Amino acid sequence: MLETTDDSLLGGRVRLLQPAKGHRAGTDAVLLAAIAPVSPGHVVADVGAATGAVGLMAAAREKAARLVFVERDPALAALCRRNADLNNVNAHVAEADLLDRATWANAGLEPESADLVLTNPPFLEEGRVRISPNERRAAAHALPEGGLEAWIRACAVLLKPKGRLALIHRADRTADCLAALGKGLGGVELRFVHPSADQPAIRVLLSAVKGSRAPLSVLPPVILNGEDGRFTPQAEALHRGDAVLL
């Protein structure tokens, strides 16, 4: 059984049980949830959900949304179900491997079923970097070679026509993310995240609409820390849940 901690997000609006060791929700999850245009009645899929942090934060902003969490690790999926209950979120947890379509049906996961897909894909790929020997840590952080494109394409399959994909990735993988969108996703919006105003971007926030032909746009960046090393007012407001990036 996983050793867990009982944490809170968005200034206490979201309660989150998560593993004490390994991948844990933090700023990346907060930023991804902040770019999500969630509407009442929309089906929101948190893909690669782990314990459900991103989807739960989206649900905290719009309680009338319908949540679907997609997670292949049985232990994390079980924690995700507990977190949905703790936060009074009516959600379906699909215990499925996004990259294996054969697992979708038994998990109740259907193509073209989501209005919004939120995803924080594993940042690493086999063959590019050394992968952790810890199986759970490796699964959370690494995809098979060429897996980023397969991941984004699978997310697109889940989207309804005109549905929106929102993701966060390392800034140095921006070109790979854009290439993986192919011709099926357009109206791309990019927003870069910098640790401070004088440092290079470390993350990219990307959103795109299925079937759109609108041109790409680059939105104002997010600066996380000021000269004093503390959160900027914007970053602090995002972590409290008092601001979004729409």
C-alpha cells in the first residue's frame, strides 16, 4: 500500500491524497488547470491523471463540469477515486493505458467524448535520457520512444470536434509538441513559463482546438518568481486559485 500525504491545493479548495515519494502535484498542475476554459456540463478529461490534481482543480472552478480521469496505474487510480470522493466530485476514473486503445472500452473510455482534455505528459522519452529503475517513477516521467506524438494524437482522439486540448511540457520540447499536433488541431495558443524574468523558459503551456484552422498565437509569459526569489503576485494568485490564464 502506498504511503500518502494529505495535502491541499488552491488555498485549501482542493484536498489531495498523494504518494509521499515519487511524482507529486505542484506548480505544473496548478498552471495546467489555470489555462482550462471549463464550462457547465462540459466533459473534462484529465489524462495521465495520477491522483487527479489537475481535474480536481478544474472541478473546483466549475462544479457543473463532468470529470473523467484517465490513469493506468491501479494504485494511483484508486487514490484518484478517493480524492474525487473527498472533494465531492462526481467523476469516472478510467483505469486505462492511453497508448493502448484496446484498454479503452473496458475502462469506459470513448473516442470523441470530451469537450476538454487536460494533460501533463511524461516529460522524458526512452532512448533520449536515462530512465529511473523504479517502475512507478519511470512510468510517471517517461514515454516509449516516439511516445509524445502518440500521446498527443490519442488525446485528440478523445476530443469532440471543436474540443480543446490543453497541455504543459518542458519548454525545450515545444517544437516536438507542435509537430505532434499534426493537421487535426489548430488555433494553437502558446504561453511560456519562466522561473524569473531574466531566465529562459522552463515550461510551455499549449492549447489547441480540434478542427480549427486559426493561426498560432503566443500569449504573455508567466513569471514565477520575483527578484526576491518569492512568487510574483500572479504566481501567488494562481496557486491560491484567485487567478486563471484564459
